[in-house]
Amino acid sequence: MKKTGSQILLECLQQEGVDTVFGYPGGTVINIYHDIADYPIHHILTRHEQAAVHAADGYARTTGKVGVAIATSGPGATNTVTGIATAYMDSVPMVIITGQVPTPLIGNDAFQEVDIIGITRSITKHNYLVQDIKDLSRIVKQAFYIARTGRPGPVLIDLPKDIQVASAKFEYPEKVELRGYKPTYSGNARQMEKAARMILASRKPVLYVGGGATGADASEDLLAFAEMTQAPVTTTLMGMASFPQRHPQALGMLGMHGTYYANMAVTNSDLLIAVGARFDDRVTGKIASFAPHAKIIHIDIDPTSIKKNVRVDLPIVGDLKDVLNKLGVALGERPEELAAMVDGSAAWRTEIDDWKSSHPMGYQASDSIIKPQYVIEQLRELTADDAIITTEVGQHQMWTAQFFSFSQPRTFLTSGGLGTMGYGLPAAVGAQAAFPERQVIDISGDGSFQMNSQELATLVQYKLPVKIAILNNNYLGMVRQWQEMFFDRRYSETTMELPIDFVKLAEAYGATGLRATRPEEVGEVIRKALATPGPVLMEFKVDREENVMPMVPAGAAINEMVLAS
Amino acid sequence: MKHTISVLVENEFGVLTRVAGLFSGRGFNIESLSVAPTLDPSVSRMTIVTRGDDRILEQINKQLNKLIDTIKVTDFTGQDYVEREMALVKVAAEEETRAEVLRIVDIFRAKVVDVTPRSYTLEVTGVPTKLDAVIDLLKPMGIKELVRSGPIVIGRGQ
Ligand SMILES: Cc1ncc(C[n+]2csc(CCOP(=O)(O)OP(=O)(O)O)c2C)c(N)n1
Ligand SMILES: [Mg+2]
């Protein structure tokens, strides 16, 4: 029996096991929206296409499955761009489906036509314009395969309207054939042998873990490997939740707002083992002074990440799970040498402990004003271990990374690579849709919140009980901090002059609003929010000019930190 | 250093823009680029001449390989290969220079492919440096138009 293009698309989604999609209708996807009601696919209508893409992203980051978003052509498609770029930078598996004007009109500046393939070429792992209905199911199959394999990423399918209404026989291909795409999963045995020797020879090793560990679901393997070598573990913003932050070997985050001891450990190490990380400039600071005494082993699924920014002594391309396991086996086969290495690095561990005790992470507590870090600590205290935390971008994001002590993988959703304000709330929509029973909390700033606050409507409509914690400093705080430190305190356009009544805003959407203005109210407000069914917005009036510390000024070496006074 | 890279790609919609966009987006330079289908019409070959140090070339190589439509990347630098480029040169041919133009044609085994009362159009094939030499010699006669194909290369032996 023949099916229409829009039915074929939906059949394909079903074949891929898609249960939830996020989107927004319009003229060139109206057929898909007409047909979707016939399929067991839950559609969540966000209030903006950017939010639909972030929601699909949140769904993907929490579940590890491919997130799916749908938008109409023209403005719908352009609205997806920030969401796609966010997912691309953080390697999130997604398929974005955009409607397109009918094929005969393409190139004519038709109503709501944009060249979304051209626009998204550099922010997708791959993209497709479907030109013939006969190609549709093959393209969808390939799109999902490309999105989730290798280094994951977003794939866009641009589907012209005439192809949605045309009809053809539906057959879902069994295999994907892409002669140009064959990710390397298995680490090269000789390289791993060399790596094992380098590890056994080291006395000051550090594991530097990035978002790839989450993408590869390699947390357990990482923990086993770390414990075997006793090497301290520092993580990037993207890698935080893949290693339990209360583990004695955890050093927290490195880089611009990293801990003193993580940055000192990297600077003084003799062997840096990079695991699914890409030496971002926010991590390395001044490249020439980054890990100057260390040999570098770089393990990554994506060969282009290796030797892009820093010299690497030993590259290993492969799946982190596979490589960490095999390295563990190789070390396990030399118990005496391993014991010698672990014993031999005892002095190193003492050195690190000394840095930890001389410069612990902390902040000036107060009993008269709410310290933003205190709110984060209280949130950790009062939420479940498996609570999913999303953030926006700014100081609140860094404090979350510094003080939340993540303990489970896929519980920290934040825009690391692109740094997209407005990410957290829609990402929470996606996370909560994936896990209706878990606690999902968006830790937000007053500035960022206003970038996608319309998603309060989505929460209320779908009864998604997301809790929002706004750390309100009435500032674009992170930019203000830079102005304070590097621009003579000229707070140009970073003061949010208009005080918003966030509680009333929540209520206007039919959500609950709560406010804390004094430290003793913080715990109470959080408890109440967690006990209240449905979405709740908590506003915390925090110390306005608190800064994120330590801080490595842009361009400085990471051991040249400005520390809290 | 100059590198000549041969890239086999799927002959798909938009593949040229993907490759060109990769170079411009990452700040790699392209000196020349030529594209045509291979014996297998589903595959095209691009020959790209670029410049960069080892680190940049390694990135170019890896980034090209990362494109889904890329089937194979070969950097011919340091390998044994045959390189050819073609130029079409429209050169002024006045009474007093006609003979000289033909002499150059002869020496470099070029061909006259079009003649008008005031110009010759020459076809010159060879390695790029040979083309440079011919063009230099023709310049004093007055080159009206010059079209170069960019080099193409093929490995020696099997
Ligand atoms: C879409 C977007 N625009 C601009 C920026 C630049 N930026 C980074 S942090 C920040 C301030 C964020 O303010 P807020 O959300 O209130 O968080 P705070 O730093 O005060 O915690 C800005 C403007 C950005 N990251 N994203
Ligand atoms: Mg703020």
C-alpha cells in the first residue's frame, strides 16, 4: 500500500523508536501535523522553535536517545538555528525536521523560503534536502544513524511540501550504507600498549574528562579506570556529571572557573590523560603554559579533536568505553608495575591534598543576605541524587558546576560549547518529558530566564512539574563581573533596570511562584517547591555583586588564577 | 608548504559547498580546486591545492574525512605522482608578434585552438610551473584573457 511522504516520515520515526517529538506547526509541515495524530508519537508544542530544539536536546542528553524536533519553513527553520548550534557544539544526537516550500518553488524566494541547508551546513553533523520521495526513508534512516553514532550530533532533514503529499510505497531500509562514514570504535592496540607504558611510567598523572564520557556512557568504566590508577580526576563543564564529584579523587572543574587544585594539578602533572575532551580555550587558558610538564594522551572518538589546539604525545581514536576497558586490562596484566606506579604517585596525591586544604572551594557565607552559592548547596541538599539539573548561562551556571556536586551521569544539562542563554528552561521541558517521575530543576539567571520564559506555558499545558530556581541579581551578572574586573566597573547595559515580578509572571501562566529574600527562607522555599505538584518558579534575591571565583583572566595561564579575597 | 590533495566524494547535492565551506569556515586556504565525476558517476573527484604547516594539513585531512560525503582523501605531497594543468590563453597577435607567439607555441608544445585577425587562443598543458613560464613569455605580447584549470594529479604506477 502506498503512503504519503508525511506518513512515510512518521512511519520512519516509529521504526526508530521515537516516542516523543517537540515542535511547532506551520504551512509547510501542516501535512505532518495532520497525520501525526494517527501515530503513537507524543508531540509537545513548545512556544518557540528554538525551545523545541532545546527540548529535543534535553530529551537526548538525559536519555541518550536521538531527540527529534519539527519546525516549519522560513522563520520556523531560522528559529531552530541557535538550538541546532547548541547541540552541535555539545555533540548531542538529534534529528531536526524542517518543512520546505515545494520543490518547483525552491530558489524562487517563495513565501517562507530560506535555504536552511545552507544556513545549517556548518552547525550540523550532516543535513539533507529531500528531492525525491523515493529517497525519504533512506534519508531518515541515515539521519538517525549519523546522529547517534561516532561523535554524536544534530542532523537536519529539509522536507519540501510536495514530497510530503506525494505518495510511494513505504519500505524501511534494513541497513545503512554510507561508504564515507565509518567511525573508529576500537582503539588501536599498539597505541594502547604505548599508553599503558606511559601511564605506568608516570608519577603525577591527571585524568581530564570531557563531555565525551557522557556521550559514550563511559562513567562506570571511567570510575574503574580512575580507581585502578588512583589518578585524580578533573572534569570540564560538560564532563562534570560523568564522575561522582564527591569521590575522593575528584578535583572538580578545571579552566577559567576551575578549582585551584584542579588547575594546579594539571599545571604540575607529568601525564595528562584527556578522555573525550577537546582542549577548549576556556579550559586551557594560555596554550603555551598549559600542562607544560606533561606528556599528553588524548582519547577521543573524533580524530579532528586531537591535535587541534594542543600538542599530543599519544592519540588514541576510539570509543571511550572500549579504550578505557582495554587500558584497564593492559594495566591489570602488570600488577607489580601498577602497584609501583600507584605507590610512586603517593607524594603527588599528598601534594594535591595540600592544595585542596590550602585553597578549598568556598565562599563568604552570610546570614543577612542570600549567597547564590548557598542556594546551589541547598538545592543539592534537598533534591534527590538522580535529580536532573539544567542551567542557563552566566554566573549561576558556573556556581552550579562548582557547588552542586553531581553524582550521576546525564543529570547535568548545560550549554557548554555555545554558551546559550535561554537553554535551560526548554531543556528542562525535554528532560521532564523523558522522565516524568524525576525531579527536574532549571537553575536560572534573571537575564537568561527572559530569553525563553514563554516555555512556562509549555510546562503548565503538559503538566510538567519542572522547578525553576532563578538566582536573581538584577544583573547580567557574568558580564558585569568582567566589567568589574577588567573594565573599570563601568556596568554598561548589564543592569537589568526593570525589576520583574517573577512570582507574578509564573502565576500569569498558571504556575506557582515562590520567593526568598533572606537566607533562612531558602531551604523552606525549596522544600515547598519540591512538595508542590506542577511547575514552580522560585525566585531567590541574591547578593547582587557576588563574583565567580577563582577566575583565570582571558589569555592567562590556568595557574595564574585570581582567587577570592 | 604547498599540498595537492585529492578527495573522492559522493556525487551528492551540495557536496562542493560542504568542502568549500569547510575551508572557508576554518580559515584554511584554497589555491585551486577542480571537480569532475569519476568513472563511477556516483563519485566525484576534487583536486585541491592548499597551503599550510603540518598541523594545519593534518586538520584539513581529518576535517575532510569527517564529512559524511567524503569517501577518500589522499595528500600527494611526498608521493610519486603526475601533475597536469591546462591553460587557455587569448593572446594579442599583431603583425610583428604573430611569429613570436607561434615560436613559443612550438617550444612548449602548446596548441593554437582559435585564431582571429588580432589574436590567437592557445591551449597549454603541463605542470603549473611550465604554465607560469609560458604565461610570462606571452605577457609582453599582451594577454587578453587567461583561464587556468587548476592542477589535477594522478599517482604513478598501479
Ligand atoms: C544568547 C546569549 N546572549 C548573550 C550571551 C552573553 N552572556 C553570557 S553570560 C550573560 C549574563 C547572563 O545573565 P543572567 O542570566 O542573569 O545570569 P547571571 O550571570 O546573572 O547569573 C550574558 C549576557 C550569551 N551567553 N548568550
Ligand atoms: Mg543575573
